[in-house]
Amino acid sequence: MGLSFNVLTVFCVALIEGAFGYPVSVFRRIQHPVMWMGALLHRLESRLNRPSMPEARRRLNGLIALGALLLASVLPALALQYLAVSLLPSVLALALLAILASTLIAQASLYDHVAAVSDALDQSGLDGGREAVAKIVGRDVGALDAAGVARAAIESLAENFSDGIVAPCVWGALLGLPGMAAYKAVNTADSMIGHLTERHAAFGFAAAKLDDALNLPASRLAALWIALAALLHRDASIEGALAAVRRDAKLHRSPNAGWPEAAMAGALQLKLAGPRFYHGTPTEDAWIGQGSSEATGADIRRALALYRTACTVQLAMLGLLALLIALL
């Protein structure tokens, strides 16, 4: 099993998850693999991250917790991949691994969560929009106006396209199911403990730094997929996307999130990011993009259309890559 098999598997993963998402019936029975990872990390943190511990000890314990989470996530994936490839015909192994790995990307659920914000703004006004967007962003939503809610939804869409879809596919193409499991473990850890708060600054240090490193290639690819998708939409601009990436990606507080957010802002001629509140504390983040900051529910729908096309662009690139590798 090599790179060609991995790329073809990830191509099938994107097809399966895009078509079916994560079935509700399965979720009700066994929840979701990311929730299993989160539950394990929560138990580890409750034992290893106590306020009475010195900072150096908490940082070391955070590294230990991350290592334990990676082992618990990667070893079963390695075993499943080995057994599938060793015991099953290639086609069946490919199908089984693709179905298993499809639980580790989130094309369908990301679309649904962001679309819910647009629907809430249209149907329930500002209060409904705030309630919907609070499910997908970490900032304080109480101070957001309608434009702020729309911008937050679009920013989350762009960033999670990179983190939740492109990055797992990158590591799956390189390392198969274990690579996807490892990435999701690190990304889950970062989302739970990788915050610059008193509680998590030391304990989550390793998770935050490793997540930054693992997301670096995907964030650049995500910006490229969004820019290429803009070619296929009359109300989007590839020139604007590329210009915004060159000019503004580096302005974001994250070394990675600025890339897809800048591409989305430039493609849609919007202004994203800017000042916001986290945990009651104001931040003076730079604006990304040079368009209007008065985003609306209609702009969320434009972003969703561009996102779906960007997913299709990635699918096409995976298919082309699998074909080229097979021909070499």
C-alpha cells in the first residue's frame, strides 16, 4: 500500500462524506470519533492540569496528555488499516478504509452549521443569528450586530474548510487512515486546550504548536482551492482572492487561518476579521480584505456556494493526483 492507494482512498472519503455526511442513526448509537477523543482528553486534563501545579509541570503534562491521545487514536487506526490491507481484496480494503475515514472530515456538517446561521438571521433576526453562530465560533456573540454574525459565520466556514476538510485529506493522502486520525487528535486537542487562557496557556502549549505545524500546508491549499473556485462563480473574483491572500493573510493572529479567510474575503469582496471579543476581552485584530464589512445572510449563502465549489475543486485535484500517480 502506497501513496496511490492513500490518495484514491481520500478521494473516495470525500465522495462518501460529501454525499452522506455522518449518519444521524450512527451518531445516536456511538456518537462520533472526535467526541471519543474529546472525552479522553477531558479525563486526562482533569488529572494532569491542576491549578496548583507549576507552569513547567503543566506544560510537560500537556505534552504527555497529547501523546496519550495520539497513541489512543493512531494505534487503532494502524491496526484497522493493516488488517484491511492484509486480509481483504484491494477493492474491499479501499471501501472499508474510505468509509471509516469519512468520519474524520466534515464537509456536510460544516455546510449545515453555517447555513443554519443564514437561515436564523432570515427567519429569527439578530437573536436567532447569534444563537446559531455561537455553536460554531469561540468569540463572544452577545455584542455582535447582524453584520458581525454574518462575518463570523463566513470566517468560520473558511477556517474550518482548511482545518476540518483540507487538512485531514492532506494527511490522509500522505499517511492513510493513521495520518487522518493523528491529525484529528491534534486538532481536537487544540480546539479544547490550545487557548491563551490562564487554565490552558501552559497545558495546551504543545497541542497549539503542533496544530499550527500540521495545518500549515492545508491552509495554503485551502486558499488556493477557494481562489480556483472563484473562477466558476460570476459573483466571485479569483484576482481579489489572490490579492487578499498576498496582502492580508499574514495579518491574522493565526499563522494559518488568515490564508483561507483572506481568500474568502477577497473572492467575495468582503472585509472579515477585525476587532472582536473573546471571553469578555476585546481584541484589536486587523481587518482582512478590502470590501464591505456589512456582510448579510445573502453573503453567507454566497460563501457557502463558493465553499461547495472549493470542495469539488479539491475532489477533482485528488482524482487527478491519483491518476497521475497510477500512470507514473
